[in-house]
Amino acid sequence: MIQIIPSIVIREGKVIRVRQGDLSDITIYKESPVDYAKNFEDHGMEVIHLVDLDGSKEGKPVNYHILEAIHGHTNMKVDFTGGIQTDGDISKAYEYGADYITAASVAINNPSLFASWIMSYGREKITLGADARDHKIAIRGWVKDTNKDVLDHIEYFYERGLKYVKTTDIDKNGMMTGPSFGLYEEIIERFPGICVLASGGVASMDDIKKLNDLGVFAVIIGKSLYNGSIKISEISKFLANGS
């Protein structure tokens, strides 16, 4: 069954949501990251995707203290992402409580280093962030576009042992128009055995069920959960019953 992973995006210590990566179009939420994490845990979710947006812009993680607080106050596993560029960044993330890390920019800027992480830290601990706009990878919190095709990018690391890939269709992020089912289907068909974490555009439990039917490993949800389009009680029921 598909895993449902809530996203907590941090900017200047606040939980926010961003539409299509546009930092002029953000929503700030009043509850603390720890309060959200506790609520997600209470409703049966086991993993959080914690996005250090400040770290993405700085090119190095910034919000380790929030990672530490979530780790200290919940039993949630944390997939930490945002600005991870070095072995030192990964070691520090693990020290502060991360269970996994997702990295994106370094995989474009230094692919051999990222490939080495799959081996040195283990393919269960490292996720490739392959977020795309018009099928082309975008990095640094989606503010820098590249000419790298998303499927070619995944293929390079798949051939080097990659197991987990998180892919967001940036144009759909925060738009509540449904996920890029076609893109996830392409990835699953082209790379047998890969575990896809789908993100962006999820607006309903029907979207999640369709992703489950496609064979998607996990879905990362944000806006639909925060604005109530997907009720947390619906997720609890789905996780309990498997449907």
C-alpha cells in the first residue's frame, strides 16, 4: 500500500506552502512544525518530509534545530531535505535526528558525489530529489532551471544503485489540479523496482488511490492536507483499512 507522507516546509522558522515554487506566492501557517508533526503522528502517519527552504536558498542546511525538535518530541521518521551538499551536511542531519535525506542540487552539480552517497550511506537512506518543470530538472528550491531531462537524470543514478526518487511536477505544486500521473507512470515503467515518491498537485483521496493503483511507493502531500481538501481523518481511515 502507498505510504502517505506529510510535508512540512520551513522558512524563517514558520511552516509555509508555496505555489509553483514562487516565493512571492506563499501561505504562512500559525501552528509550529512540532505541533503539526504531533498531529500527523496521532493520525497514523509515520514519516515526515521536512523541507528546509532556507537551506535550499543558502546552499547549506539552516533549520537543524527544527529537525532536532521534531525528532525529540515525536516518534516520526524524518526525511530531511534542503541545501545538503556535503558529507558533513549529511552527518549533521543524522546527528540531529534525520532518518533519511533527500538531495537535489548536488546531484546536478556533482553527480559523482551523489552517486557515491548511495553506496556509502546505503540506498535505503538516500533519496534523489528530481523535481521538474516541463520535464526539465529545477534546483535550488526550484529557482534555478536546468536543461537536464528528468528521466535521463534519474537513469544516471538508477544505473548506480538508486532505489528512491522524489519527483515533483513544479507546475502542479500547490495548484490542487491533480498529480502528474503520466510522469510517474513513465518513471515506473522505465525503471523497474524504483520507489517513486510522488509530489505536487494532490487534491483528493481519489488522487492518492490512483497513485496507489499505479504502483507509486509514496505520496508527499502538503496544501491539500493543510487546507482540508484531504481530511486527516480520511487518511487515518485509509491507513487503517488500506482503502
